[in-house]
Amino acid sequence: MVQFYSPGRRKAIQQTIIVTPHELDTQGQGVARHEGKTIFISGALPQEQVEAVIYDNKRNYAKAKTTKLLSSSPDRITPPCSHYGICGGCNQQHAASTLQHSSKSKALGQLFRRETHLELPQGEVIFSQGYHYRRRARLGLQYQTKQKYLQMGFRQKASNDLVDIVECPVLVEALEQLLQPLRQCLSGLDSVKKLGHAELVMADNGPLLVLRHLVALSDNDRASLTELATRHHIAVYLAGNNDRLEGLVEREPHYQIDNLTLGFNPQDFIQVNGAVNQLMVEQALTWLDLQPTDRVLDLFCGMGNFTLPIAKRAGHVIGVEGVDSLVSRGKQNALLNGLSNIEFLHHNLAQDVSQQSWAKHGFDKVLLDPARAGAAEAMPQIVKLQPKRVVYVSCNPTTLVEDSKILLSSGYELSQLRMLDMFPQTGHIESMALFVNKSVSQQ
């Protein structure tokens, strides 16, 4: 890009280019080559000719913004959300689901190919509906003193400012319908200036609200929230300045998986996409090829999302989790469902695991579902256990690849790889990989 300077200041003249992207990246940007440089173009899809302005020109790449669409892709759709492009929650509503799936699958495959030199055909993408899938959302609350108005919404793209939302089509419909009455209720509270956030969760037995408040709530506030709960059949929980959660209008939330009932605390982690979670568990069970005599290890097990379905089919299951409250909840869920062949253990899996109790036993199969940081500490110990099969569920392709290298260098082959569209309309890539021990008979 040509730059012109005047004395005392340094200002670049923006360059306008005409390009045709060849692929879509995970941020929803078109990727093109121009004059030997990679250009990332917001608002552009593959095979579209666009006029774009470069606004950030680096040595090896540049960023540009579409100013004019010269030809349109058949994969371009009109975003259904009026906040799209401002709200930072979604970045791919302008792209058809088929393009989102192929782009994310391609990115996953390219990463594995670059880092492991493996050419592995991926299975079909595991997905469900593209909208009204999200069963949990945290809404920021910010009182604007001058306007005397409560903002409620999600963060803007690349900003800490809130987008004051009136709709959110990725939320399950029952939660989206609560946005307006929730705003009205919170706006009328005495403590409206001292609210932190509102978390909406959709359990199988109804919606619930967790309200973070920074000062004690008045009797009037409590009455208003109780009225909201009664009118809209919402369970309401209050989170003050201490760690204790107070049930104002209580209901024991739960969801169903594999014909099992999993109870959870309103603040417990649950998979955001219930439909994809069902499909993910089914696929994991198939890949594990469970037998009635199998001893199975479930690492990062949470409250038993995989552990309990595994226990229905295996001889004995040990679930290991670093959050003590989730371990307690897992034990309760095992009792609730009459499963006596499960042990839940509390261990920090981010530390040296070699002396932990589970690390000294043999297992036929292993499943792990770590957080974004991956499972670097656990991988060498998994190799020492020599299970026949390892199913790795990942929310971060980078750490999945790094952890995979340990298995691949220790006699395991990557047998299956599938992308999970857990978060449609976003660039998040979730995936599942099956590793098979080549030195152990599968009989």
C-alpha cells in the first residue's frame, strides 16, 4: 500500500481493491490473495467479487472491509438478527449453514494436516438447528445514569460496550421470549443501578434466572422478581456478593440425556446446545464400542454428561473432575438414576496426575472432554494406561492437535475425526477424535 506523509504526522491513505475470496475463515471473513499477500475481508464470502478498503496493512497480511458487493454468492443469506454486525456474539449469520460447516471442517483438517502431516477424511459434521439452539446466555446489565435507562445485552464486537438487545434468534425460543419481560422487571427494581448480570438457563423442566446483584435487594425488588417468576414460570436465583446462591423461587433444574435425568445447579456448566449434546454423546458411545466388562475412565467428567451413559453399557466407570461441586453433583446423578458402577473422584487434572488414584489402574477405554487449555498433564498418563480406545472431545482445535501428538507418537492411530457445530453462526470449532491403540487387540 502506498503511504503519504506530511510533516508532524504519519497517516496512511486507505487503499481500495477488487478481489474474490477463495475461502471463509472462522471469523466469518473472506480470505483472498492480492499482490502476493493474504487479505482478510469482513463482509465477503467465497467466490464473491467485492470492492474492499484495506484498513490494516501488515507485512504478511492485511485486513479489509467490504464496501461494495460486485457479485453475490448463493451461500449468502440475510441475517435474521437486527443486531448482527454490532453484537459480538455471532460472526457468520450472513453465511449459509452448509458453508459454515465446510469452512470450519476445512480449518480443522488443515490444522491437523499442517501439524501432524495426516490426511484423514473427516466424517459428516454433527449438527442440529442453526437457530434457537442456545439454552444458556449471560446478559450484561449497565445502568445509564444520564438516560436513566438500563442496558441489557451482549458485548459489542471488539468492545466492552453493551449492545442493548431486543432479540436474539440463537437463544431457544422460550428464553428469547423472556428478554422483554425481564428487561421491564429489572428496569423497575430499586437496585437497578447496582446489578451485575442476568443469566438465563433453559432446563428441560423450565427456564431459570440467576441475577447477580451488588447490593442487598429490597423487599419490593424481591416481590417484583417473584411476580416475574410466577407470571412466566421462571425459577429465580439470587447471586449476591458472597458465594452463596439464594433460591428466591426454586426449582430443581435437570435435562435428559440417553434416557437419563441429570440434575444440575443453576451455575453448573452444561453444554449450551442441547440437541448437539445428545448427538455428541451418541457418537462417543459408538466410538468407544463399550462392552459389559469394560473399565472406562472419563476425565474432566463434570457432573456426568458422558459418565452416566457410559455406565449403562460398561462394567465400571471412574469419572475424574477438578471442580468439587460437580463431583458431588455427579454422585447425586448416579444415585438418581440407579447406577452403582460409577466412582466420581475430585482431582486437579491441570497438575501432575501421576500420583492420583485413578492413574494407577488399568482401563479398557478412555474418554476426555477438557476445557480450552487441553489435557497436557493427563496425556502421558493415558498413554501409560494403554487403553484400547481414546475418545477426545475438544472445544479448542489447537490443544486437541498438541495432545494428539502424544497419542500418535505412542502407538495410537487417529481413526475418526468429526467437527461438532455446537455454536452455529459463530467461528467456534468443537470436534471429536477417536484414537485406536494399534498394539492392543480390539477383540
